[in-house]
Amino acid sequence: MQQGWHSFIFLLVLLYQSDVKAVDFTTCEGDTARLTCDLTSEVIACELDTLEISCDAGHIKVLSANYGRTNRATCSDEKTSVQISNVYCIQSSSLRVVANLCDGQRDCSVSVSNTIFGDPCVGTYKYLDVSYTCVPPGVAIQKRTACEGDAFSLNCGSQHIKVLSANYGRTNRAACSGGVPTDQLSNIYCTRSSSLSVLTNQCDGEHTCSLSASNTVFGDPCPGTYKYLAVTYICHPHYPFIKVVSANYGRTNKKTCSNGKPAKWCSNIYCSQSSSRRVLGNRCNGLKDCSVPVTNEVFGDPCEGTYKYLKASYTCEPC
């Protein structure tokens, strides 16, 4: 079972503890370091296993779920190519099933099987992929819908917006259907995968947020269908932002980021760039997400001829 534990820990630590824990990470030279203070987590369990979700404080809110298969890599160990070849296997009732079992609970166990979910693709070895958040006590999940072409706004007053889920498209015939021809309502499998990122980039951490529910903003996932924007979000009293604790661009051991590299490129283990923390902090402190190229152009070259890496630590702290 794979879990997005770091995101889950962020939420618990930020909201319920005064002792903020740090996240450590290492990124090889030439790659991109990504720091994030997300509040959602993802968990995956293979068919015939048990999926477990836990919120030490607050309660579970399931955001998305699918029992099926959408790639060949997940839960593929010792499976035949036939069992993992169908990557278009989706059980539309997955979210409803998991939400019914888990929403509002502090702990939840779900048997990952055809008995619980039905079999959306006979002969395919499936898995359950769930995205969820831990909602603090007293914080309500809010929902908003705006029809295509209308203005859309979120307002959290003195608190901060955190978008949990979003889709610009159509997943039922009833929403935004007044006066609309039936042929524009028939496609209920219209989703825009980038909807959430558009909303989070514009709204997360803000007190208010306004945009248009339109193809101009989101693109058109299904021409000829009359769409709507459906959003769930919370108003968060203390939205978390990045604070860099420590950083070094260089090399302090021979093993890290050494695969496929000549020994001489990894032999200097006394390579430190003293300005690393300042450089990373200038780019990331105070942001909710941050991506930094791990290169000499960004950090300078503290040891020519050595293949370096960025080793850093950061916390997610309330604004």
C-alpha cells in the first residue's frame, strides 16, 4: 500500500501541534526540486488487499476514487501482461462506495475486491486509487457550482481558501440544465483533469477568488456539451506556507545520486555551497508550492568536476 504520508502529516502537524516537523528531501543535479504544502493525500491498495485511511484528528473526506486500472505499473508485480494491459478500466461508482464507508470517520478500512465494488473489467488485475483529505473539527466542506459562461467566486472572509476538488465538464444531466437542449446534456462523462490545478493555482491561500467558468479559462473538454464548474473547498484558518530550514548544494557522501556516474565525479565529499539555504529560501519561503532547478546556474558551482545534489529540509508553517 502506497500512501502520501507527508501531505497527511502536514495537515495534522500544522493544525494540532505547535511543534512543526521538517520534511527532508534530496534532488540530484540537473533535476527539479519540488517543495509543497498540500493538504490532500493519495493512497493506493491492490486488488484483494485492504485499503486503510486514518485521520488522527478531524475526519475523513474522500475526494476521488477509482477501482480499476489506469496504468500498467501500479500493482503489477508478478502479474501477466494480459492482467495489466487494460488501462481504461474505471468503476464509476467507486467514489460513492468509498465515501459511504469513510466520510466523517477518523479511521476506515475498505476491502479492495469485486465483492465491494463490482468488476469493471473482467480479467484485469485492479487496484483502488483514492484521494482524500483530513478535515479539522469544526471546518465544513463547502460546495459551489457555476454554469458555463457564468462568473464564479469563493470567499473565506479572514480565513484562507483550500480547494479540495474541481471539475469543469459534466458528470450528470441535472446540473445547469434549465432551458438547455437535451443533446447538450447527454455526455455525462466530461471531465477536465486540469480543473483542480487551475483552481488551486488561482485560489489556494487567498481570502477571496474570482474567475469565469468558461472554455477560455479551463479549455473545452467536450465540444457541444453545456458544461459547469463544480468545486469543493474549505475555509482554513491557518494555510501552510513553506519555510526552508536547511539546504546544501554539493556532495557530502559518495553514494547519493551516484548511479551511472564515474567514481571521480563522486569522490569529493567535502563540497558545500554556503549560500544554498539563502538561494532556496528566496525562491520558496512564503509560498505553498515551489519548484527549483538543481543546477549550477541557480546555486553556483562549489566544486567543479563533482556531480552534486541538493539536500534540504523545510517545514510547512501557518501564515
